[in-house]
Amino acid sequence: IDLYHGKYVKRPISIKEEPSTCSSTDVKNTETEEDCSKEEEEEEEETDKDPKGPYGCDICGKTFSQKAYIKTHKLIHTGEKPFACDVCGKHFSQKSSVKTHKLIHTGEKPFKCDVCGKHFSQKLSLKMHMRAHTGEKPFGCEVCGKRYTVKLGLTTHMMVHTGEKPFGCDICGKRFSIGVNLKTHMTVHTGEKPFGCEVCGKHFSQASNLKVHQNIHADMKPFCCDVCNKKSFSTSANMKKHRRRHSGERPYSCGVCGLRFAQKRCHRAHMSIHTGEKPFSCEICSKSFRLSTGLKNHMKVHVRDECFSCEVCALRFIRKQYLTVHMGIHTGEKPFSCDVCRKRFRLKPSLKRHMRVHTEKDYLVS
């Protein structure tokens, strides 16, 4: 059989095998580039069509220097994530993202800090870490000039100026600028206290509160005042407050009269003069006071020798109705109910204060 003229072979082929290369001078600028892969041919064809760029996204207008980049970028708009991790099944829009993600499963941390020796799984994480050593803060606020090492820090900070609080509590309507603050707040409603002390068994809603509590058992007061050297504190916050006595610093300023205060609680108490707010309410007669000391002094009015005595705690009252209201503490009875969310309260003033949550929420929505 003539292999060169049979019906299965259309043209002569060389039996001798020679290594093919697309960059060979013998095949340059000719039509014999069949030895190159199909992928390379397609890339060359695309480059010949659009040699310069730039390539613009028809959805958001963002431009790219190469066509391959814009193809990857468009996956953001479509939501397509074609690349999957074969370990946990998580999907990604880029192949390189899968490669980086897999380091979580392997535990590999190839990127090392030359300063402190700390290792990282991602190059970007190392880059951000290095700013801790260099002090670099490339992201600056255009309003107040405050700077941050990461963009997320600046984004969160900007909400201080804009007043934006995108994270809202579905139960009470309180809003937060940071998601983690909402998560912490939710423990108020759920009563969840996942952080337990191994010594006494006391539980806390936040890990930071547990850490401070544990210093009690260890009798630890690691924070010492470097001015007087007489006092030590269990938390850095308490030491910071103490140091203001030496420095005379008063960081809390009244926006109405300009008076300044060293402590936040003093500032809060002062502001009630301008607002007329009286947050401390008597559980017996519902009379309200601006300061807790005012309420404490007022309670002496209800307590007398010749009065009605509580069988549980032995507290005495001059009127029977005061005793009846007080007994709600022990019985847990809450006769006052919110018509909106059905939350119940022991005192009518407490219900009235709660109702502001719904009225303010309606105002925000409108």
C-alpha cells in the first residue's frame, strides 16, 4: 500500500522526528507554526487583533492592560466562581486564589518576615505585616488626616464622619458601623456567654471581659504607672485613666458649653444637664434622677422603721403599693408589655423608655 497516496494521508510527512520550537529562525514569519500549542496560537491571534489595549469593562468602566485580566475581572460582576478547592469544595473566581487558599489546609506559610521571623501563607499578609515594623500607613482620611495601615481600617473610620451604621439589630433596632460590634451586641438579647472562666466557672459574652476577669484569680496587675510607681492595674484602660491625674489630660469635651472631663462617665453625667435626661429611675415611685447618687439618697424616703417589710430581702417601705412594686423583683412578674415587639417590663417608665427604640427606628426607615 502506498502510504503517501492512500486515502488516509493527504500529503507527505517526514518520518524523522525533530524537536519543534516556535521561536526557531527556520519557522519565523511562516505558516509552519503548527507545532505550537493551540492555546499559544489563540493568544497570539488575540494579541495581533488588539496589540495595545487598554481593555475596558463594559459594566463598571474599569480598564486593564491585558485581555486576560478583564476576563477574570468580569467574574466579579457575574458572580461566577469556576475554580474549586478539592479539599473543602470552596469556590473561587481565580485559579491563583485556589492555590493560595490551599495553604490553609497544608499549613504551609512560605512568606517569612525578615525582621521578626513570623511566617505567613499569603504574600499580601506579609506586606501588611511589614507596615507594623516600618510604621507605614498609606491610607489617609481626607477629612481629619488620620491614617491607617489597611484600607478596611480607613473604610470603617470614614463612618465616623458620615454617620453611616450599616449593621442593624433586628430586635431593638440599634445600629453599628462594624459587623463584629453587632455580633457582640446580640449576646445582650440572646444571653449567650460562650467564654467561661476555668477557675470559678463564671461566663462572659466577650473574650476580652474574660481575660480581664482572669487577672482576679492570678492577682495580676501587669500595668504599672511609670509616673508614681505606686499603683498597678489589671487593664491598660484603667492605667490610662489613672495617668490623666498626672498629665491633666481631659479628652472628653462637652459640645454645648465646652467643659472638659478626664473620664467618660463624668462627661456623660454632665451632658444630662443639657439634655434633661434622667436615666436613674426609682423602682417604687418611678421618680427619675440625673445621677445614681440622687437615686440612692431618694430611696431613703421609702425606707422607714414603721412600714411594710419584704419577706424575701427584709427591705421596708412606707406604703403597701411600694412593696407590691418591689416584689416584682423577686417574682419576676412583668405586667407592662410592648405592643410592637411584645417585650415585657416590670415598670411602666422602663416600657416608655423602650418605646423610643421603635419610634427612632421608624424615623430612620422613613
